[in-house]
Amino acid sequence: MRAARFHKYGDPDVLIVEEAAEPHAGANAVRIRVRAVSVNPIDYLLRAGALREALPIELPAVPGRDAVGVIDEVGEGVSDARVGDLVFGLGGVSDTTAEFAVLTAWTAVPSDWSIEQAAAAGLASATAAGVINALGDLTGRTLLIEGASGAVGSAAAAFALAAGARVVGTARPENHHHLTDLGAVATTYGPGLAERIAALAPEGIHAALHSAPSASLPDLVTIVGDASRVVTVIDKQGAARLGARAVDAVNDSALLEHAADLGRRGLYVPRVDQVLPLESIAKAHELAATGVGKVVVTLV
């Protein structure tokens, strides 16, 4: 099969497209013929070698954490999927950017989503759903999201709004329209955040999500006033130091189905900013690392 791989850690140009052995579905898993994948921070951090101690992988490695495609193999113990189903979901730590990929968490793609949107939903929506679950009942409460226009932040905003919360989100000014379209209140990040939030949410902030690569976690704890109601998907060390909570995505089909259900109801549309073909995988990693937004790589 054709696959993107890297034989050594390094810059995006270590990525090449070459032939690789096909994976096969094991127990409680499905194999898909991949239509598209997204590029997530974990992908370019793994490729660069930044996570080699925390998450060692065997080289050569196929990048990619999530994918969308058509099931062509169903593993033993799987009763809720059939060959021919179009699904999106999560693979291993690094293994989906190839013609075939094995998923251990998946759900059906909502009919109103494009293939590119479904590709963008996997890791982002599983992470966001985990965050909302960790924060508990948000009905009638105000959630502050630092980095609300990103893939995880915008998914979390959609999920929180659907759960009955009011959402205030930070983003660059050029992305404020995206937040207001979601139904969130938009503001900028950086110095003076506490004052801006006090003006926008005089009732106070019940909880906060740190989903941007910024050093603002201590500020969010101060704004909320209770570190246990602050969740980060970025800064585990800061969370441990401050008493906040760190959330990672888990391969749980129920989290993905929650995202798909909101998608079918028109309450969540995954954001896609750039679409590139497999042959441009190096460029895709380069773009994703610069913060241009959600990058999707297509295989067909």
C-alpha cells in the first residue's frame, strides 16, 4: 500500500510516500480504506522527535492519529460495523496516513459532513468530548475557552453550547466570526484577558479550557478561581503544578458517536482550513505546525 512514512526524526522533509506492508484488523477493530486524515499536533511532534521519550515509536513510522474511510475488514468481536460502512475514528499513536488503517474507535460519518470534515473530527472531537465530560454539568454556566477557533477549541465550544453552557472564547481577531457563528462570545487573548473577561462575563467564569499553545494556564486558574475547574489539553506539567486537570483523547467510540450525533443535529461542523493530497504530506506537516488551522490530507 502507499503510505507516508519517516525513517528518522526531523523536519517535515523526512516524510516520504512509499510502499509499506498493509495492516489488518485485529480483535475489536476494523480496517478502513482511507479517504482522508487530519494532521494533529501529536503527529508533527512525534515526527520531529519531541516526544520520543514519552511516546517511543518504532521507525520507520506512518504518521497520523485519526482517519475517515470505508470499512473493508471487520475484526473478531465487532458487531456494530459492516464492510462498506463509511466511518471516522482513531487508530494508534501514529499509523493512519496510508491507504489502509486500523481503527479501534469509530462511528458512522454524518450525512451532512464532507469527507474532509469527517477527517478533521476524529482526534479533535474525542479530545473535546473528554474535556466536556471532565467538567461535568455546564447547564447555565459560562465556559471560557482559550484557543476557541482551533480544532479542539471549536469542537469543545460546540459541545458546551449543546450542553446548555454560555461560551466565551479567545482567538485572533480574524477568527472571531467563526466563534460568533458557533454561538460563542469572542474576544482576543493576551495581556488584559482577565479584564476583558470580567466585562464580557460579569456573572463570572465557572470553568475554563486551555486549548491553545500559550502560557496562559495560570491566568485561567486565576480567572476561574478554582484550579479543579480548569482543564488543559496542552500543558500537563503546568496542570500538575497548578492543580488543574490535563485531558488526553482516548479511543472511545462513544465519544466519537457523541460528536457525530451533534453533527447530525447541525450542532457541530468540524473546521477544515487546508486540504492537501498525500504527495504533499511534508507541506501539510509544515503548515499545521505554523498554526494555520486544521490541515487535512486526502488519499483519493
